[in-house]
Amino acid sequence: MKRLVALLAASVLAAACSGGADTITVYSGRTENLVGPLLERFTAETGIDVEVRYGQSADLALLIDQEGDRSPADVFISQSPGATGFLAERGRLRPLGAEVLDLVPAPYRSRGGLWVGLSGRIRTLVYNTERVDPADLPASVFDLVDERYRGRLAVAPANGSFQDFVTVLRERYGDDVALEWLRGIAANDPQRYPKNTAIVQAVGRGDVDLGLVNHYYALRAKAEDPDLPVENYFFPDGDLGSLLIVTAAGVVSTTEEPDLAERLVRFLLDEEAQTFFAEQTFEYPLAAGVEPPAVLPPLASIEVATYDLDRLGGGLERTKELIDASGLEGP
Amino acid sequence: MRAGSKGPDPRRRRRGDAVTPLAVAVAVLYAFPILYLAWRTLTLGGDVLAILSSPRTLVPLANSLRVAAATAVACAVVGTGLAWLVVRTDLPGRRWWRILLPLPLVVPSFVGATALLAAFGRGGLLPFVPRIEGFWGAFGVLTALSYPYVYVPVAARLSSTAPSLEEAARLLGRRPTGVVLRVVLPQVRGAIAAGTMLVFLYGLSDFGAVSLMRYDTITRAIFSARLFDPATSLTLGLLLALLALIVAGAERLVSPRRRPPARVGTGQVRYRLGRLAVPATGAVVGVVAVALAAPIAVFVAWVLRGSATVGAGFGGLGDGLGFLLRPTANSAIAAVVAGATATLVTLPVAYAAARGGGWAANAAAALVTHVFALPGLVVALAVVFWAIRAPGPLGYLYQTFPLLVLGYVLHFGAQAMRTTQAALAEVSRRYDEAGRTLGAGARRRFVAIELPLVVPGLLAGGGLVLLSTLKELPATLLLAPTGFETLATRIWGAAEDGFYAEVGITSLVLVGLSALLTWFLVLRHELRR
């Protein structure tokens, strides 16, 4: 018991001492498995201590918003552009320097220079290989409203990446087309799930045939269970259904260590970090010329989800309104 | 019944009244979450009436109430039945059951639901057992994970009732069922009511289990709107808080004021099950199989599968379990401190409500109780909201251990308070009167007479808070000192990205730690007697 108390005292003390020179605080919507090793490498190479608070991207964005001027966060790492967009809209991100922005090709960063993409995941249709003949898979995400997919499709309307997809749908084709697609899916007896992992597990068990998710989850599930009868299907020919969703990083506007914070963001765009994303997390690297994993279609053939919030009428709030209006989520 | 207890006695104030100011002071703390919700709802300027009257609110709200009520009733039956079997009968292996039965409470609901979905049905460990989703799925998972809210306080109460009444009833020729219904049940009904209320409020607050069971509730609407439709999210949070406040307040009004002539003592009557031993054992085994053995089997299966897969990217297991040492220590300390603090902090409220019962004491008790119906994220954001605005040195508490404990105490205080209150209510006032006759002062009477008699209730309440804290997520993620990891946050992080082997091993450690802690801190004292 005494040792436990000592441990606790040590951790409380460590927390109290943070905020000194050469320590930065990261709020990370990417979980420890997907970014922790890189943050440790950063400390080892630069001597800068990194304190990390992990959580859901949306919750951490809310937290930074609520903390206001007193936010301890220096860097925000988000699992999807929605949460970053929320903070950007509220003026809580600080413009990044050109030397950071230039590391990432223009489609993978914010037009206002407030955040950069770190890695990418693409939207995909995961399917059960025992229940679905690949010849029956749709050529386009728009075909999922067809009668032949009635009751067979799993969706996660509350999921950030699904909402990002809807936002890009709006930007490319307008709110009417987006709403029509949402209504079409909602009318086709979709199976609603709370999140991507739940969809891939359900497809694997054969509870449902198809699911709209990010490509990561089926690869991850098969890494632990190679016999799981699931496979990713990538919509061909640059279809919007295979949209690339970036995971993003930005520097919080109230940081007292902007240089150290940018240094971390730059580190995450280096070859070492980008290789980690390609090899360890099955994602698309977005910088440093690192090649994506071989199981994924080439990046050049894929649409990218960077939307311009200034041009997008009603912002992300409008996306939520459309999903609500379509009846895809809730009654 | 003494005439004096019917109305205020002009010569003597009721004992609880002296504590009421302290109780009210404590309750003010518990008003901060609802004040946050009200303030934010009003300042955001959303169309509150439109939000409240929309079917998008009413349908999920009705679903929430339905599943919470059904779960509460089921848990009342299951929890009470189990408590009676293991405490008051000669059920085989009852010592072991007493260690195992509280444990499902420590399984985070999203993990419990994921595991039960993986346990049963096509593609599961037991393919021949049907998989259930929707209302019945949510009802099943919530019942399996939350019956301990009833079981723990009722078992504590049953192990401290005096045998004399039951013996008298039996001598008078009552059959055993009659004795249980007429003598035993009335003595524990306060504990049953307290536990049932906790289950109901927990059912309202849950998001993990109901969402994975694909049952649409009000918490889904609150979560899904939190970023891009805050007016809806906060209005619905306020609605939930007000509803819970009304339910908690109304419970006091409808519950019978006349208290049974309960005694406290040791050396209970133990009933012989005889031929009923087989079905009774079957029932206990059944509950433990679904609520504990099935999730544990799935955890083990995940660990074996993950560690057998080359390149599974599962860092931890290869290097041993060292990576879980620090989170285990953090979890244990946070849970013990939260359990003890919540019990102490809510004691005056429980005392004032049980012994005084004026409107101020009842309002204080309702305030403490209602916070438990709020989703953890709402409570955590409320604490952030006020802590970040706190003046002067209070502001430095932000994201420190004491603030984290405060978050736990706010969210889970109801568990300690209701359990303690039920225990106090059933301690006969005659003991206190005897002490007074002998000239003992108020403080001495409380410490020497009442406190020892309610120790089982205090331990049970603290134990519930301890188990709840062990699995707590949102407050830990948002309020803990940066970098403070617990077993629950590790489980969440691994589950979020599909690292099931890591979810499995960490969950097994969590269940093991809970068994150890409940044994050392709660059960050891009871079982020794």
C-alpha cells in the first residue's frame, strides 16, 4: 500500500510539475497504440517531454473549447477532420508555419493553414466473404440505395468519418443530393451501429452483410483473427465512396510553446513517423514520399476529404442537420 | 410507533435536523452539474420547446425510461434473490459466490456488451444460444451488469439483521416462505428500494451497452449532438437531470414513512434449502455464467487469439504485463479514495434524510441522487466548466487528482448516500433512546451506537462507488492529471481501435483487482463474523 501511495504521489507531482520549459501537452484523439510510440521517439530524439491526454477526438475538442484561455493543450491530434474543423471554426487553432505546411501536399491540409493531415484512412465497404458474392458489390456508393441492398447495409451515422463523408458529399454535389442519398439509405432499412469496430465485428459474425466504415478496421480485425470472413471493398474509378479521410494535427491557439508544438507536428510528418503509419497502423502516409501499404489502392486514384469550411454553407452543423432530417439516425 | 414520530415534537428536535445544514452544504456541490446544464442551455439560445416536443427527443426518451424501468425491476428481483440465497441459506459454496457476485459491476458496459455479443449466437463462442439485440439485448446486458446495485446493499443488510424476530415468527408457526415475506423482506425493503433506484438511474445514464445493443435512447441523442448541435445536447442533458431530480424527490414522498421495528445483530437464521438446493444453485450459477463467466471466457479467447497471431501488433503481451502495473496502481488508488470520500462526504446527507426527513434534507438527498442519472461525459464537462472558472487557488485544482476524485464523488455519491441512508433508516431509534437515557451526548451516541450498526451499509455503499470508479471513463479521460492512465482508460483505448487481445488481458486484470479489493475492503469484515 505504501508503494502504491508513493506511485500516486509521483504521478500527481509529475502532473503538477508539467508546464515548465521543454514540456508540451498533447490532447490526442488517436489512441496510444496508434501514436504513443511516435511521441516517445520524439522525446528520445529532442529531449522535449510530451504529456499526453488520450480521448475521443470530439470530447477532447469540446474540452479545449471549454477550457478557453486556460487550456493546457499545446497540440491537438484528431482522428478525423470534423473535430479539427470544430476547433478551427471556433478560432482555437493557431496558423502553422509555412515550413510545416509545405511538408504536406495541398489536398491534405487546411486551406487556412490551421491544421495538417498526418495520415489517411479511406472509406470502404466492408463485406462478409461468406455471404456476399463480390460480383454483387455496388460500383458506386450511390448504388447502396438500391432495393437489392435492402436491410443488408450497416451504417454508423454518429461516427465522425461517416459525417465527414456526408460533408464532402455536400461540398461536391450540394445539400439536395446529399439529403437525397441520406434519405435513400434511411429508406433502405439500414442496420444502425454506434461505431466502426462494432460494424466490422457484426459483419464478421454474419449479422449483417455490408458496412460503410474506414478501411483500417477490417485490416486490424484480421491482424488478430485471420479467419474472420471480412474483406474491404474499395469503390472503383475515383468514386466518392472511397474518400480519403485524414487524421489531423494542429497547434492550439493558447499555447505558450508554439515552437515546440510545431516541432512535434513536424516530427509527425518526418519519414520515421510516416513509415510508422504505413507499416504499423495500415494507413496512408501523407508526407515524406513514404509508400502506402500494398493492400491499399494507390493514393492517386482516390478522392480526398479536405473541405473548405468557409465555402461550405452552414458548416459541419448543417451536416448534422441533414443527417437528422433524413431519419438515418434516431427516429 | 411512538406518537412523537408522527409530527415535530416541540420539546425535542429530531436528531437528523442538527445535521441538515451540513447536508445542504454538501448537496450544493451536487447542484453544479444541473446548474451548468441550465446555464449553458439558456445562454446558447436554442429553441428549447421545439427540442423538447420533437419526436427526435420523445421517442428515445421513452425508450430510455422503458429500458431503465424494466432493468430496475429485473435487478430488484435478481439482486434480492441472490442476496437472500448467499447470506441466509445453506447454499453450497456461498463464500465463493459472495466474492464473485458483485464483480459484474466492474465491467465497463461497452466492454460487457461487446463481450456478450461475441459470446452468444452465430459466429460467437456459444453459437447455439441466440444473440439478442434491441430492447431485450439492452435489458439483458444492463441487468447482467447492474444487478449488484441491489445485491450488494441487500446482502449487507441481510447479514446484519437480528435473528430474534425470525425465530419468534418460526416459533409462532409461520412457514419459512411466510417468515421471508412477512419478516425478512420488510427489514430489507429500504435496501431494495435504494438499489432499485440506483439501477434505474444507471439505466438512464448508460450509453455503452444500449448503443452497442442498437437500442436508441436519449443518451445517443445527447452524445451524437455534442459537437455540432450543442443546444440539443445540453437541453436533453438538462431534461434528463430534471427528470432524475423529480424521480429521486418523488421516491421520498411515496415511500412509506413507517419504519419496520428492525433490529440489528449478528448470527442470522440460516435456512436449509433441502431439495431446493439444486435449483437454487442452478439459478446462481446461471447468473454468474451470463454476467461474469461469459465475458471472462471472451476475454480469454481474445488474449489467446491475439497472442497466437504473429504480427498482431499487440505490444504489451510480448513484454509481459509490466505495462499494466502503473494503470493498476492508479485504478486501485483512485477507486479506494473515491469510495471512502464519497461515503464520508454523503454521510451527513444520508443521516439528515434518514433521521430528520424535513424538506431540506429530502431535497439535499434528491440532489445527490439525481447526478447519477447523467452520462459521465456530462458530469465531467460540468466539472471542467466550473473548475476552469474557479477563482484564485481553486483554479489550480484543474486536472489534478483531487478534482478527479471530486468528479467521481459527484457522479457516484448517490450510491454511497442511498445505501447508507437505507442502512440508517433501518436501525431502530430505540438504541439511540437507550443511549440518551444513559446520559450519552449526541456525538457519543452516533459514534458508539449508530455508526457501528451501519458499518455494513457504509462498506456496501463505499464498495459500490469503488467498483463504479474502477470502470469509470469520461471523467478519468477529461479530469485526471495528464498522463494518468487507469485500467479502464487502457481498455477504452484498446477497444477504440480494435486491439481486442489487449482489451481482454486488461479486462481480466480489472476483474481480478476488483475481486481483491472487494474482498479486502468490504467482504472480509462481513464474512468474519
